[in-house]
Amino acid sequence: MIAFQDPLNQLPWKASTFVDDIDGVYYLTLYICAFFFVLITGVLGYSVIKWRRRSPTQPPASLVTHNTMLEVIWTVIPLIIVMVLFAWGWKGALDMTVAPADARQYQVTGQQWSWSIKHPGDPRPVANEMWVEIGKPAKMTMFSTDVLHAFYIPAFRVKRDVIPGRKQMLWFEPTSLGDFNIFCAEYCGQDHSRMIGKVHVVDAETFAKKPWQSHPEDPVEWGADIWDRQCKACHTVDGAALIGPTWKGLWGSTRELAVGGANAVVDEAYVAESIKQPEAKKAKGFEKVAMAMLPLDDEQIAAVIAYMKTLK
Ligand code: CUA
């Protein structure tokens, strides 16, 4: 991985054009605080010892109540410092608010508990993974289908809340090749801590091959891959109980439905409907479980079914 770590090893990977400003303000603030901490506690400690009262009867050493020059100095210097911090921070905030006109457009949707990401010019979303080209600005338009999430890439120094009913924006320009973590930085329910992803920064040649579209040729392998990325948080394949029904032995079985008392056989139509409209025919025992709307298309659903058929 080509990336640089910071001198004090405090901040994560540096991999976007925002890093210099944000880390600069951070380190300036840190150094100012360290300087004044030493100065103030030093002078204070020295004075306490040097001019301490040595006996109960010792009269006050001086009756001075203030010093105008000193007060002007300790007002003006901090004022200058906070104005510098403000100006630098404001410039950085403005940079992050306005994306370059030629930025590539991505769509990010947060839902409990995964990210689905649409790449430029491609309607099929990818779960928890995205590819961006080094040196090219990328702009995310972000939505939430349920609750508050926050899209956070520490290596790029970007984080934005993703809010139901509102469109949010975030952009960055990656400067280092490699894989970097995406986190959800807003507590959003039981599996918040598992709402993680990867952003792959690749060169122009790799990007042109649209790596996000690649998937296993074999439908069963592809289905297993989809399960691994998007389904396994709720559905096991070994018969163990989790939030949703296990897939082991599910295919071809007869399910008693939660509403109406009717039965349904788990076949192609039932699985497809349950993925597209999770609320339509819930099985008994899972009435209270709200399945996430997974943005799978028909080809992906067919792969899931192919995999499910192997789970006897
Ligand atoms: Cu989504 Cu925390």
C-alpha cells in the first residue's frame, strides 16, 4: 500500500487532498495547546513555590490588582490564534462543501446494516465496496432508507451524516493507491459496528475495467458471495438461529405464513418476492423482523437461489 503515516503516528492513513488541511489544523491546535500548557503550569508552579506564604503572620507581598499591559497581551494573542484556526478551518470546510464540477458521481445508500453504492453510469449497486480512481475527484450523493447513519472514511478525512428524507453530499480526491476502510460513524442499531466497507483506490487502467462489475461466473459461487456480503448478518446457512430464517433446508420447504394462516412453498417466485418485498409473505415466527430492502436485480436473485438450492 502506498500511503504515508504521520510523524506522531496519531492519525490514520493519509490518502486524500483534504489530509494536509485537516491534519495541519489538528497539529497546530495540538502544538498550541502543548505550548500553553507547559507555559501556564510552569509559571503557575514556579510562582506558587517562589512566593508562597512562609508564616501565618506574613503580610501580603503586594497590593497590585491588575496589569493593563499584561491583560491586553493575554487577550490579543489568543484572539490572533483563534482567528488563524478559524480561517484555516473555514477554508477547509468550504473546500469540502463544494465538489469540483468534473467529479465522478456515486450514489450511496445507507440501510441497517450495510452500504449500497452505485458507481458512475452503472445502475447496479454494490454492497459495502467501492472503487475510485486515484487523482480523480469522486462525489457521493447519499441517502438513508431507515435511520441515521454516517459515511466515514478516516484515511480521506471525510465523514457525513446520512439522513432519512434528505439528500447529503460528500466528495474527496484520493491521492494514494490501496484499500481503505469505510465505517458507519453513527449508532444505528444492533449491527452498527458491522456496517463497514472498503474503498479501493485504483489506477486509471484498472478503473476503466470496471472492477465493481466482476463476480464469480458460477451462479452458485456468485450466490454464496452475495450471501457473504449482504445476507449473512441475518441468515445462517448451517441451521443456526439468527435474526432471520436459516437457509439450510429452506429451499422447497413449506412455510406457514404469519398472516392469514396460509402456507407457501419456498420456490423461485417466493424467494424473489421475499427479497423485493420483504413484508409481503413473512413466515410465522418472524413477524416482528423487518428485513432490509436489498437492491438485488433478477440476475443476482437467480444466483442467490442457485446457492440456496445447494443448502440441503
Ligand atoms: Cu449505520 Cu451505524
